[in-house]
Amino acid sequence: MGNYVYGFDFGTTNSALSILDIEKNEVIKTFSDASILFFILPNNSSKLVSFIGQPAIDAYLENRLAGRFMKSVKRVLPRTSFTETRVYNQKFTATDLVTLVLRYLKDKADDFLGEQVDNVILGRPVFFDEDPTKDKLAQDRLEKAAIKAGFTQIQFQMEPIAAAFAYERTLKTNETVLVADIGGGTSDFTIMNLGPEKFRQPNRKSDMIAQGGIYIGGDSFDSAFMLKALTPYFGKESLYESTPGKKLEVPGMLYDNISSWEKMNFFNVQKVIREIERYYVYSGRNEQLRHLITLLEKNLGYTIFKEIEKTKISLSSKNETTFNFDKDGIVIDKDISLTYYNEVIDPHINKIGRYLDEFLKKEEIQPSAIDTVFITGGSAQVKAIKNVIEERFGPDKLRSGDFLNSVSQGLAWSYYN
């Protein structure tokens, strides 16, 4: 047994690795970066080059958005329909793509320590998917990726339970805590009995009261915003002349595809562009459809979703902001109020709220029995999420920590449990 163990939170938007020094009983370092991949085939070369995290973003911009860019890879883990994708001349399975992210942060941590660490506690959502078969597929793929990345001792821990362990180390009295982990892909909930002495206990099963989750997160909010607020700038509901004198609406499926990173990462771009070009001609050369073609041809997906994310973050502390996008002739300058944004994401927020109510009812737990709600995850700062919590438990019970790194640190602490 080595002196170190890694807590690894492979996330939809960001990933983090925390190093636990077993002898010192201390998390000594956390590395984090975006869960982003970028591939490019240099001129006169047959060897594919890959970048991960911030270097992927830098390379993507330096190469003027040319290449293959992937985000939210975690969301393909439970997809039985996803077997592989071809990037230029090379095939990648879901496991291959995840391995790149795991190995990237592992190498950073190993370099920091000056040794290879093969012991990892991997986080996983309460549900990768509500279908048990798909859920198992996702964990199996993640485990295989960890093995390919160089880990030989692999354990899994629920992400919200890990966050609970991180919060527990701040406590001075015993509490019954609801942990709400709102990530990019899922919203997970765990209820536990926590206390300042409990983390010393080797087995915490008796402190686990309930756990559950729903397959909705920050990516769902971003997709809803793209679909509702921005697709009209790209020709949504435009008409084209299918036959002389007969006009039809451009298929909505095109806009479903560009509103989801999960789909945008892997569809056949050239085939879709050819289809849109046909609609463009038969629409009388609608400028908005030309913008849709430019969006795909110029690989502007990441750029526009980055602006969507900025809007989301801005509205976590403001009541108004402006969505600005100006690339390759596509100009969008749209004032966005918090009220409007909340209306856009309201269907998803309502689903989370209903799920939380059903979760508490099923477990026969009254909100009054909860001492504290510890909220974490990259999407936990969205005001509508905070409202869901405060409406049910009151603002005084709401606590938060390190939104991005609580889970990885808690995963590392899970070594003792």
C-alpha cells in the first residue's frame, strides 16, 4: 500500500483530482481542469494530436477553431447507442475518450508527487441513467477508463456522499444533512448523519439515510437556453419551399442537435451541412440559415456555449446581463433578464423540485428533520436552484463550500470509510 490515494471527480463540465496523504491524514493538493478534449491532425502528418482541459481550449483557439472539439463526454457513458466515434483517421470508444481526461490529471498528480499512484476512489452520480442496464454500462466504462489510465486499485463512491464527507470536517456538532450535488449532467441528493467525530469511524453505512438523483443538470439549462433564446437567430421555424407553392418549416430536429453538446459532439457535421444548404437554397437564401451553416462549418459550438455559460454565471449574482456573440458574421446582442432566464430553464427546475419532493416523501423525511442543506457542484450557484432549496428548507439551512472541488476532496477522504 502506498502513502497516497487519489480522489477523482470526473465531471461533465470540470474534473478534479485530490491527493490524500494517508500518513498525514491530509488532502495535500487538488488539481482541476475542464473535461474538454480537442483533436487536430497537423499538416503533412498522419498522427493525431490530442489536448485536454485548458490546453484543449487554447489549442482550439490557436488553430482558429479548426479540429475536433468535445465537451460533456461524461454524458455518453450510459448511451448504449454510442459504440465509437471517428476522429479523423482514428476510432475512439467512450472509454478511450474518458481515459484521456483521467490520465491527464493523473499525470499531473504523479509528477507533483514524483511517483506513480495506482490507488483511486472514483466518483459517480447516484444515477448515470435511470435504466439499471445503462447505469451499469456507464460505471463499467468508467472503470475500464481508470484501468487504461494506469490505476490498479479502484473503488467507487457516490459523488454526493463524497461531498458530505468534505462538509463533515467543518462541523462542530452532529447534524442531519441533505447534500445537493448539482453538476453538469445530474442533480444528486444524499441524506446523512454527520458529526465532528463520525469521520473517524471506519464504517459509515449506519449514517446513510437516503440517496437519489435525477438526470438533469447545468448542461440541461444551457441546452434550454440555446434552444429557446438563440436558435431563432439560426433559422428556427423558417420556411422553405419543398415543392412549387408548398412551404414547410425547417425540421426542428436540426435545432435539437445543435442545442445539445451530447449530440453536437458526435453527429455527422458534413451530412447535416449538406441538408441545411438545401433548405437554405429553397428558403430563398434565408440569412439565418446561412448563419447556421457558418456555426457548423466554422466549428463555433464551443464559443457560443461558452457565452451561454457566461450568461448563466452572470445571472447567479445579477438580475440582468447581456448575451454577446460576434463571430464570422454571426452577431447576437440580446439583453437577458433573470426573469426571462428562469422562464427558459423552468421546466428543468420544476422537474428537480418535483423529484426532491418525491424523494423526501418516499423516504418519509420531513424538511424540518433536515438540519442543513449542503449544496455543491458546478451548477449549484444558479439562483433558481437555490430557490428550490430555500422554498423547502428555508434560507437559514443552506450552506455551500468549494463548488468545484468539494467532491474530489470528499472522495479522497472516503478512503477512511
